[in-house]
Amino acid sequence: MATTVLSGARRRWTSEQKVRIVTDSLTAGANIASVAREHNVNPNLIYAWRRLARKGVLRAEPRNGVNFVPVTIAPASRVVPVSLGSAIADSRLEVVLRNGRLLRVPEGVAPSHVGALADALEGVER
């Protein structure tokens, strides 16, 4: 087994590199130790970066103005019968923000406006 000797200098990773390594570690069947070896990084760093990613601190810069966020679909707490006419008139998206607030957005609102509003409610500056 070959051993890599590192110099005493600290290495720096860009946010994009960290996100790529975290993404590799989250793929189906991935093993943290093998991902760490592949990227020549300590496994503890990968765990730390994954925690930062879960908290929203570590994220990649959006490409072409598009950014993805994790979504959890929760079962409905109650069943409300709705006629087709009122469902179309009352179509909206409900998003639970990280700070616990609920954002209700009517259908047809531009995603850029929704993102800006969500950031403002969470205290994130763009």
C-alpha cells in the first residue's frame, strides 16, 4: 500500500471543492473512507463539511441563477375535501423555512421572487 506524505503546510479548499467532495460522499453506496482517500482529505473534514452543508453554511454558488435546496415532503396532517374549481383558485406552495417560518406562495410567482423572499425571512443577504 502506497503512503502519501504531506508537507506541514495547510491546504485550502474552495467552497466548490468542498461541495463536490460532500456530494461524492452522499452518492448511493459511497464510503466516507474511500471518498476521503480519493480526494486526499481527512474523513473528519468530510463529516464537518457535511454538517455545514446540512446547516446551509456550505453551499455551491448557483449556476445560471439556479440553486437547489433540500426538500422534505411531509404527509398531510388532515384531509380536506376540495372541489376542482376551488383547488385551481387556491393553488399555492407552502415552504417551511430553516428558521421554522411557513412561507405560502401563490401559483405563478417567479422563483427568483420566492428565493429573495425566503432569504429575507431567514435573514440571509443576497
